[in-house]
Amino acid sequence: MNSSAHRATLVGLLATLTLVAAAVLVPPLLGWQVWTRVHIEDGTFPPLHGFPQVKVGIGTVPAVLLALASLRWADAVATRLPWRRLLVVAYAAGLVWLLSLALVDGAEGISGVLGSRSEYLGTARAVDDVGGLLREYVARIPYDASDGNWPVHIAGHPPGMVLFFVLLVKVGLGGDLAAGLVVTVIAATLAPAVMTTVRVLGSEAGARAAAPYLVLTPSAVFLAVSADAVMAATAAWGMCCLALACRGGLRRGWPAAVAAGLLLGYLVMMSYGLPLVGVLALAVLWLGSGRRWGWARGWWVLPAAAVSALGVVLVFAAGGFAWWEAYPVLVDRYWDGLASQRPGAYWTWGNLAALAISAGPLVGAGIGAAWASRRNIEDRVVVGLVAAALIMVALADVSQMSRAEVERIWLPFIPWLTLGCALLPERCRRPGLVLQLATALLVEHLLHTSW
């Protein structure tokens, strides 16, 4: 890599570290109350929704051992292992990483979050009429709902996520610990899904180079205990299906196109903010169509997937929940709550710092490396996906609908930003992985992160 490319990588890293330092230090130094947590003024740790808490637990030793082993063997395994075996190893290592970090807090690290009153499980356990849930859903979003308002996460999301937990309850996996383990098992599929997407789009080298950073991401601290991990995995597998549809052509690819539409349509029913994933979907379709043919080769995938996705949305509407009716009500509740107290002058850039902590500060170096590689044809897949991720983050930030807590809320965007680490200079790879691993271990052991 030439000197200008190395300089872009270094600038990206330094800019990210500066942003994080400013987000942590500015509020206490200026006495600026930014309301990271409800009704708590002191002892918080902006820009994260948490507070300082030093701890060591049963997960500490396996997390440290996996980190050390990864520094020794991760690059070699990612480079040399046959592809299918690599996916299995990536899944297994990712699952161990997720569980180890969560278990630093003991079993509570897996069960505690989903069992809280603001989460989905309590409501899911009380549902005995799905049709009734959908019909009353919008009416119970406002704070002043006559029949009582939903808990914060139910009110803040469409019903797709709570229905996922209703299903877990019905099949006997509705306990706090059992549901937490299910979420973690799903979250561990995120890295293999992204790797497969990149490979199918024509960059196996990029997928292999990104693998250690995707598997051993600091966002594992939040993935293992957050329902947003299910959303991130749904988005990733939807992208994978889109890529497979493009490669298969009209005759063989239509099942994948329909599957992509169903996944992405249900994703819209999980979060009001995730229609933004459409930006990533367009990038996947463009990259999957090939340089020679442009949109011509994959033109049919878009309408096939779009019709399937629309079908999911219309099924919910027929059942009583219309997304387009619910969203304005959600906006009103959002601004009636803590968001109105959180200063936009801080959170517009504080959000980006929270994202950088969750993704790991190396993500800035990866963005710099992607910028430096923007004219390299062989890097077009990775560069295109990173660019799409940046657009999604920018749109989400400008919307002002996620002031704080984005270390969790923006989990679906993080792996696609992380892909930029595949383009790091060779001499930066191991130090970069050290930085990512250290970030994850420090965040988990020094902070109570709430997720």
C-alpha cells in the first residue's frame, strides 16, 4: 500500500479516537447534561447508555484466552482454511466470543437485559391473541393511551420483534436465560452471513481479510444481549439472499429473491429505522449485477424482492397494524419522552462516537482504507458496501430519531462498516486486531453497558 493510502488509514483512526475522546470528556468538563440514562444525572459514561463498573466474571478467562489465540492464528485461519470450514470456525469462534463477554456478568449477563420491564419478553408472555395485539398496537403507543401504553421497546418498534418473542414463548423458550441464548445463537450468524455476501458478490479475498474483525468485533458486547442483534442478523441474511439471487439468474435465483424480500419485509416490521437498509440492498444489487452488465443482469431481483417485502407489510396491515399509520404516532411519543431533553448539539456527533466504541475505533481506519482504495477495481465490493453503510449511518443520524443508545440501535450497520478493515495495510492488521480486542475487553470489564 502506498504512502497516501497508509496516511488515509492513519487519519481515519486518529479522527475516530479524537471523536470518542471528545464525546467522553466534553460533557463532564463543561458540565453538560446530555441525559444518557433516564433520571440519572451523575455517574454516567457518555456517549454510552451505561456507567462505570469494574468487574471480573466467569467469562473473563475464556474471553482473554480467545483474544490471545486470535492474535496468533486468526489471520492464518482466515487465509488458509477451506471456505466452508472457515464459516463453521467463524460461527463457533463468534459464539464463544459473544458468550464469554456476556458471562463476565455471570448468567445475568445473558438473561438480565431481555428480562427487564422495558423489553419484549414481559409483553410476549402476556399475549394470547396475536390479532388483538396487532389491532390495539398503534392505540397503545402514546404515553396517554387510554388502555395503558406499551413498555418503551414495544412502543418504539413495530410488532415484528415482539412476535418473535411470542414465538419463543409458545415453543417453550420464553424464559429470560433461554431467550437470551437464542438471541446469542442468532447473533453469531452475523459474521458468516456478511462474509458469504461479500464472497458471493465476487470478493472472497475481501471476505477472508475481514473475517477476524467481523467475528471478534467489540459490538459483541451489545450483540449477545440485545434484540437488535436479531434485526442485524435478519438484515445480513437478507443481503446474502439478494446476492445469491443476482448470481443465480432468473431461472435459479428467484427463490433467493423471494427469501430476501420476506426477510427484509419482516425487518421493516421489526424497526421503524431499518427501511434505511434499502440503501445497502441497492448496493448489493448493483455489485451483484456485475461491472459489464450494470443493472441489466440483476434487474429482475429488485421487483421480485420488493413484491415479497411488500407482501409482508400488507399481511401485517390486514391483521390490524399499518406501518404508515404507526410511524407518526411513534414520532410523537419519541419527542414526548427523554429524546426532547437530549441535546441534538451533542448527540449529532456523540452518536457517531457511540457507534465507534461499539464497532471499535479501528472502524475509522477501515473507512480511511476504503477511501484510499476507491479506485481499485478489485476492491469495489468492499468499498461499495462500506459506502452504503456510511450513507445509512448518515441518514439515521440526520433523522435525529436515535439520540443516544446507538451502540445497540445501529448494530445492523456495524458489520458493513467493519468490512473496511479488510483493506488495511498488512502491517496494520495485527495491531488493529489488538485494538479491537482490547476495546471489547475494556468496555465489558469497566462499564455496565445496559445491553
